[in-house]
Amino acid sequence: MSIVSPCVKLCAIETSSGLCAGCQRTMDEIRRWSSMSHDERLQVMEALPERRMTDTDSMDVA
């Protein structure tokens, strides 16, 4: 069973973190996604929730 891409079609790399604002992947992860092994994709997917929390914590809230 293949792992579906976490892409949400909101592609913008944030300069402060180097992560996509939509899916929280790095440019390298986005570029390599189609050629990654199942285990590599699983590692990326497992890292995303923490990246989202870190990204949310670093946002400026007015």
C-alpha cells in the first residue's frame, strides 16, 4: 500500500523554516517524494505533526 502525498495544493516555502506552508515538507522531500521508498515516506509523514506544532508556535499572533 503506497502512502499518499501530504500535499494540500498550498505551495509556498517559508523562508524562516524552509518548510512548505501547506504540507510542512522541505523542498528536498517534495522533490524526492515520487522516488522515495515506503519507509522514507513513512518517516516524513511521522515528522509532519511535530513540524506543524513547531510552525504554529513560531507564528506571530496579533
